[in-house]
Amino acid sequence: MFRTRQWKISVSWAVAAGWLVIAAAVIFSSETASQTLHSSSSLVNDTVHVDGMLLRANFLQEQSNHDEAISVLQEALQTTRVTRGLYHESQFEILDGLIASEVANENWRRVDELNALLLHLHRKIYAYDAANLDQGLEKVTRWHVDALRYDLDGRTVPHLRAARKLFKARLQLALQAETPDLRKIERLQEGIRIAETHLIIQSDGHMDELRKQQALRRAWLLSSLD
């Protein structure tokens, strides 16, 4: 009799424990679902907020108010990095806007820094996406080539080195393509050759040689006048 009663009590406790486990699971599931909904809602709100800031920045840029546009875009970039993580492609549009305004302000050092960030993001996000990675590399290469062509900041050697490195990276991607673009490969090889040639010209040894030649020509000219 005692054993039967003890067995019934054990069964009752087992059933109760089972219901407690189920109830806890339901509560936990509800809380998780609530947190997920809240997280999704926050992400949507943040996205709308960032989109609004991008529209405002675009309006400010059209009014040539680039200082204010930069401030708005920096806030948008920070918001995006916090809500979506450090490596999310939504940052590209914001960075493009920042670069455009810094170019308008002729703040070349800042343009260089933003292009470096753009390059870093492309390499992280598109490490296994050759097409998108090449587009990012091409965009940053264009900045360094333009900086050299128009002598924007007087930093010839750093831009030459960066351009050569980017040309080589793009060449590697082009050579690994399933159907290599021969014309593109030739252009990239030419870019590397030009960058390396100008780096030699800019080297200290070459400049010393030029100065020696100029000194010899000057000495010859002076001697011929005596």
C-alpha cells in the first residue's frame, strides 16, 4: 500500500515537473519571439532613420553645404556600424557621399583616409566575391590616379605605391577569372609598368643622379662663358 502511494506521488511529481518544463519553454519562447520582434522593429527604425539622413545629406550637397552634409553622413555611418555591424555593405553609399563632400571641400587627406576605409570594407565584405571586390579596388585606384594626375596633395610616392599595389591586386583577380579579359589584363599590366617607372624616377637615387647631371651642365655652361 505504501509503495503504491509512493509510486503515485512520484508520478504526480513527474507530471508536475513535466508541465513546469513545458510552461518554462513556452515563456522562454514567447520572450525570445518578443525580443526578435523588438530587434527587427529597431532595425527597421534605424534603417528608416539612416535613409532619412542620406536624403538630408543629398539635399545639403545640392545646396553646396558640404560641412553640414559631412556631419549628417558621419552620424549615419556611426548608426549603421552600431546597428548592422562593422562590415556591412550599406556603408558604401554613405562613404561615397562623404568622399564627394570632402572632395568638394578639397580636404584631400580626409579623402585619402575614406578611400582607405572603403578599400578595407571591400576586402572584408567581398573577400570571396571577385566581381564586387574588383569594383571596389577600381574605385580606390581611380582616386590615387586622379591625385597623381592633378597633383592634389603633393604626395606623389605614396599614391604611386598605392596605385601599383591596387593594379597588382586587380591583375591577380583578372588572371583568376574563368574567362580572362585579355584587354583588361593588358591595361592593368600597363598601369603597373607606368607606376613602377614613375617610382624609379621619384627615387632618391635617381633624383641624386639628376642633380649631378644638372650640376655638370651648370659647370660646363659657366666654363664656356669664361
